[in-house]
Amino acid sequence: MSFRRDRFGDLVRRQLDLFAEDESTLLQEADEAERAYDGADRDEAEEAYGDFQLVLESVAERLEEVRDTYARTLDDGAAAAYEQAFDRAARKRFPRVRI
């Protein structure tokens, strides 16, 4: 039964690899925003954190677009399983992003 449990694993890994390549600029922007927040003075920390969160939200939205676009091609049962597999893998690969 391990095949059924991880039936979307290879597909999701490839999708996330492509996402990382296609969205490398956005992911780099997230890294830079996090560094800016980490290095911000107390007076600037709140704004830097807000900027960091906005970039992470953009990453999450793009990941959700990838997920939802493919999920629409599946029947309801398969779509739910795929979405769970995608979300689990995305959280593992991009732990800062809430999806």
C-alpha cells in the first residue's frame, strides 16, 4: 500500500523543483527579507518583519497556484490526496511558508 500513500510523491517533488527554479528570484527575495529582519534594529524590526511576511505570502500564493492548477485536472478523491501530498512536501521543502 505504500504506493497509494505516496502516489503523488514523485510528481510533487518535480513540481517543487520546477517551482524553486522558476521562482528563484522570489525565493531569494524571501531570504533577503529574512536577513533584513534578523539584522534590523528594534525600531525597524516591525516593518522588516512585515516585509518578510509579505514575501512569504507571495511564495505561498504561487505554491497554491501550482497546486490548485494541477488539482483541477483530477477527480475529487485524487485531488484531495494530491493536495495533501503537495502541502506536506511544500511545508517540508519551504518551512517558512505557510501553505
